Amino acid sequence: MIGLSVLAFATAFGGGVIRDLLANRTPPVLRPDQDLYAVPAIIGATTSALLLHFDSYNTLTGGAAFLVALSVRLLALRFHWHTTVAVAKTLRRPKR
């Protein structure tokens, strides 16, 4: 189940990065000012994996998993949700 989620995430994430690099653009996942990009893919992949694990995956539930991921992505675009970004702190030298 986890393998399926990781594979689906890597496909969505990697495909988007390759597309942007070929188009000579900075991938959104590398820009902190961009909305959620990979998180909806993780949510959709995990939902699909859980449905497969519990033998509940069919056309209807697969479509529901897609709609969940799409909804998260659209909400992120509408409300400008961002992931957290690590910020490097500069070290100050002590005064002498």
C-alpha cells in the first residue's frame, strides 16, 4: 500500500518537474511562493492505496479519490495555501 502511494507521488512529482525543466521554467515544488502542488498528489495516491488495500477500489471510488485530490488542489489555489519552507538563519558573530 505504501509502495503504491510512493510510486504515484513520484510519478506526479517527477513528471511535473520534468515538464517544467523541459519548458525552461522553475518547477513549482522548488519555489516557496507557489501553492500546494505535491500534497494533493500524495492525498490522492494514499486514498487510492487505501481503497485498493480494503478491496473497495472501483470506478466510483477511484473517481472519488480523484475528486478528493482535485478538491484539495483547487482549494489550495483559491485560498493560497502553501507548504512550510525551511529558512536558513544567518549566524551572527559575537561582538568583541
